[in-house]
Amino acid sequence: MLAHQQPRSIGSRAARNTVRLINVITSLILFVCYIALAWSQRNQGLRDLLARTLAVQWTRR
């Protein structure tokens, strides 16, 4: 800490740590969704697995 700065208050530190925790949790959720897509047998995303749906790709003849 620089000599001319005031120490941060407990509330400021708590708010900063809360935001960091929310960022970590959000990142983990996105990572889990990505991994679920990579490891599912039919390349279903987490939302497809939860809804028990399957995406169908149409091809033109």
C-alpha cells in the first residue's frame, strides 16, 4: 500500500471479495456447461440435457 492511501474499510473489502466470489461462481457455471457439451454423447448442451431435448440438423436434398 502506498503511504498516502487510506486503509480500505471492512465494508469495501467485503464488497470487493463478494464481487470476486460472484465472478468465480459465474465462471464455474459457464465452464461446467461447456464441459457438459463436450462430453455428452449427442453433443447436447446442459440446457438440452436438463430439458431432455435434442437438436436436429436438417440437410437439403
